[in-house]
Amino acid sequence: MLTTQYRKRIYTIPISIPRPKYIYDNVGEDIKENFVILPKISYNEIDIEGMRTVGRLAKKIMKHVFENIAIGMTTNSVDYIIYQKIIENNAYPSLFGYRKYVRSSFISPNNVANHGMPDFYLLSAADTVLIGDVDKQALELCEMAKKCTYNIISSCKEGQRFNIIGKIVRETLKNSRFSVIPEFAGHGIGKNLYESPQITFDGSYIPGHMEKGMIFTIEPIITEGKPKVYLWPNTCTFSTKDLRRTAKFERTIMITESGAEVLTD
């Protein structure tokens, strides 16, 4: 039984739920090295069906969160809802134990661009998870993030060059007030939390072509301000330097002969 207590909330992983390898060494993969040294991961039909099952579960859990999130909740409380729902479905919260991380999710409101560690931040109607009444620009920001993600997905197929992704994001953002943050990338996912290929969204060069059976995330992070970020002292969370808001619509896709199958829709 794996147990962690965080401010009176006890995170207990039942012994019946299989653990990922990285929680035993308390290190996890080195993300920067992974994109270089990880071997190409191949998936058989059983693996692919497993990814479809996990994708459906991720969607189910997100739906549950959106139905239960409310103004005045802390991000810690939201994380605990996520943890409980994952355990209820006999699954493992993949972030828990990764590099000694003791939460089940990242929650990144407003100016928190990526890897927001759940804490005692109180959610309000101003938050870009769209709780309650939000301003017009917040709506536009979220719509643009969603548009970037799905414009990319619509172009993904066997044989497509990875380099097209950054061009699509630039074209989508053209003549808008928004920009993409270049520091963050999508990545392969499956048997490991992070795998190759690395998917950049700012137009940086990505070698190679998409191949049938590849599984990776599409997650451009869009900001209403300047695309500059800084790392918090917790060495995990990134915020925009100008404290302007960000948004992303992350999806996991699998490349097929005719296009891309969205596993988390």
C-alpha cells in the first residue's frame, strides 16, 4: 500500500493497482534526454486498445471534475477529486510518485503556464478553466487554444512531416492578440510517461515524419501576453513573466493511415 498524507488528505494507492516503474527509483525519466535516447516504442493491438481504454477513462475523469469544480475550491481540493476518481476506477494516477511528486495532477490557472502544483489557491470566476462568468478575452483565449490544437490534429496523418505543426500554430495565431509559448512541447506517451517524439509548437525544427501507430500529445500553450516564462522556486511550476493568462487544450492522438484518432475525446 502506497500512502502519502498531505494536509489531512491521505492519498493511498491500493496494493492491487499496478505501479509504474519510476516510483521505485524516485527519479523518473529525464525529459530532455528522453527525446534523444529513448528507443522508438512500438505498440501492438493489445497496447493500442489499452491506450484507447485509458483515453476514455481520462475523458470520464475530466467530465467528473468539470461537474464538481466550483468557485471557492482550492486546487488541492480539485486534485483530490481527481485522485479519488482515478482510484475508484482501479487506475494509477500517473504523476503520483514521478520524481517524488505527491499530487495526482497539474492544475495551472491563469498566468500559470505549465506544471501548476495543486495548493491552497482559491478558484474564482476569473480563472481560465471557465468557472462562472468570465470576461470576453478569457473566452477568446480558450477558443484560440482549442483551435490551435484541433487545427494541428486535422493535419496529422501517416507520412506527414512534424515540421508542419509549428507552421499551423503560426498561421492560426496570425493577426490575433495571442502567442504560443515556445518552452513547452508535446511528447510521445504510452509505456512511459514521456517518450519520443518531441512535438514543438513554435516552429522549431522537428526531424522526421509521423508513422502509423505513433501516440503523442498535442498541447500548445497559448498566452494573451508575451511568451516569456519563469520557473517558480518549487522547481516545477512555470508562470508567464508578465502574469498574463494562458490556456491549452491537451489531447492525445494516435496516427492512422488516414489521419489521427483522438484518444482522449
